[in-house]
Amino acid sequence: MQKTALVPYAHLPRAHHHRHVLTSTVDVFGTAHWLLAERAPQRGVELLPFDALIVSVDPDGNVELTELSAVRARWPHFDRLPDGGFVVATSRTRRHEDANQVQIFDALGRETSSFSVGDAIEHLLVDESGQIWVGHFDENPAGIRRWSATGQLTWTSDGAPIPGLFDCYALNVSGTTAWACPYTDFPLVEIRPDRTDRPVRVWANRVRGAKAVAVHGERVAFYGGYGKERDRLAHGDITERSVEPTDVGLLTLPDGHALGRRRVVGRGSRIYVQTEPFTAWGVFDLSS
């Protein structure tokens, strides 16, 4: 089976390796970000709120630091806003915390607002216009929704012609467009909320269980799967009504070794992958 190696992309500067990586992401403009705390959370020990440091490394290797005060997110997701601020959200909520689930910080790290987007966040990705896309896992039937940075719901998958949307397995946000591959039917879905004609397009797809998707023109790649297919990289062509498989291989670390525990981010033609100890990002680019 053909193997495709990730290309090294961004590294957390060694000066910050003593801190605990709470989570990390790559934004819509290609800058990698790490959300760091002084120490790892301990089960049964309540440390909220806490101060955090965001280390950002842009595609040219420039480093920027942003200190956040009074972060309240357990099991956080985060991304950068186009104005230089950040959105930080906790993936699971308790009822009395709903209003504080999502925190918006300005470019100086000061909290400016908070709101709720609903429990069970699987993905949180900001687009070029500053809209916040949230994909939920199966403990919340909300599916996929888009929010403004002020907490206004600007698009919802409710009523959209997306078959079997019970869990947003894969979400890719690039420009102002989102692509998804949701459980249970795993169709390829394109979402353009601002398009008056067919804002949602759906293609039947035979690849099951992908955790990330990349799209370039009429080509698509699905990464991940169940069991022994967790490192699968499946390619296909987008036709009028379906995705037609072309070839299947494996995605590996840059040195050719198998991937272990990982987090993934889909952005347009790219799938970014990060493995333990979560200090470096690699990239697969469908357009290259």
C-alpha cells in the first residue's frame, strides 16, 4: 500500500516545552497556535479559571505570544479571529456554565464577551470573515452551526438536506466555505451559507469513518477510519452526484513511522496532523 509522509510544518519553540499543551490548532491563514498552561489538569482538582499562554507560529516562522487571563474552558477548543483575538470554548458544559462556554478575547488577551454554542463540541474553526463554525458530536443533535463572534447564530444545519447527520466526524473550513463528512452516512458536504442558490451540496461517498477531509478542485482526500484504517488516506474524484474512489494509501509521520495519538485540522486542500507530545504540526496538501 502506498505511503504518503507528512511534511513538517510548524514547531512549538523549545523555550515553551516545559508548559503543558492543552490543545493546538492551525488557523484559516496557516498560522499554528498552541494553548499552554503551567501544568496539566488533574482529575478531581478544580483549577478554573486559570491563566494561559498562546504561542503562535506563522508560516514564515515568526513567533507571537498572547497571554490570556481567567480562562474557564475545560477540554478546550480554540482558534484565532481575523482581528488578532481568540475564541476559546469548552467542549462539554454543565447547565450553570452555559453562558460562559465560549470566551472571546481581544488581541491583548482580554476577555470581551462570552456566550454558549451548545454542548458536545467536536470541531471549532474560524473562517476568514470571523465566523465561528462548530461541529457537534452525537450527544448534541445540533449537527453543524455557524456563529458570529458576538454569539449570534448565523447558519444551522437544521432543515438542510444532509442525510444521517448525527455526528460531525470531519469538518474543514477554508475561506468562508465549510466541508464536512458526517456520521452516519458519511456524505461529502459543501456548505456556503451566503450563496443564495444551493448553499448546501451533498455527494454520496463510500469512505466510512474519516476524521478529516481535504478538497482541491474536483479532487478530495479522506483521512482516518475505523480500526486498522485509522491511518488510511483515501482519494476520490467529485462527480455530479458522488465521490468516486481513485486510490487508497496510508498517511505516515515525516520519517515514515505510523501515527500514534493525533489531532487533525482540515483547511481547504490541507490536512494538518499533530501527534504526541503535540509540539509539532505536519501537513498533507492535496494540491501539491
